[in-house]
Amino acid sequence: MKTLLAEGFTVMATGGTHSFLNEQGLPVAFVKKVLEGRPHIVDAMKNGEVQLVINTTEGKQSLQDSFSLRRTALMMKIPYYTTTAGALAASQAIGAIKAGDLDVRPIQDYAH
């Protein structure tokens, strides 16, 4: 999250994630889960307030609860990451693009 915040993103988080990130000193906005009533994260996505989704879920209930979130991300063409490793890679790529440090090379160039 630090990388995204440093790149100028506003970060929204639900419940426990919001509390954890705020305890770490990160300025994160609170947003409700869909089941917690409106306005919620899907509303924010449909309103164009969300450009990137990081949704790490654990357990069967969490996966079921996040169905509308995943569907909205797909329909609105919002990039969606389900692991912290994927989110970190995306954050680093955004930073590299903004810094102009991104280049494309064949994978064979890395095998020396």
C-alpha cells in the first residue's frame, strides 16, 4: 500500500484491513462491504471512484461475499488482484511506468 500511496493513489479498505493499515500509519479511507449496506465498495466502483482492486480473501464465505466485487471489476474493466504478491508486482509496475524505467526485453536476455 505504501507504494500506491506514494504514487498518489487514494486507498480504500474495508473493516479489518482499514483498521490494520491505519494502525500502520497509512492514510486509508474506509468503505463498507456490500453486505454492510450502502454506500459500499461496488457503488464506489460503479461511480468511477476505483481504478484498481486488491481483494485477498480467505475462506468460503469471503469468496461468496466478494462475488459482486469480482463481477463489477470484470464488467467495469478494473484491474483485480487476489494476492499480495500480485498487488505488489502491480504497484511496482505502476511506479516503474510513472518513472519511465520500464523496458521490454525477450525472456532469453535474463538467462545469462
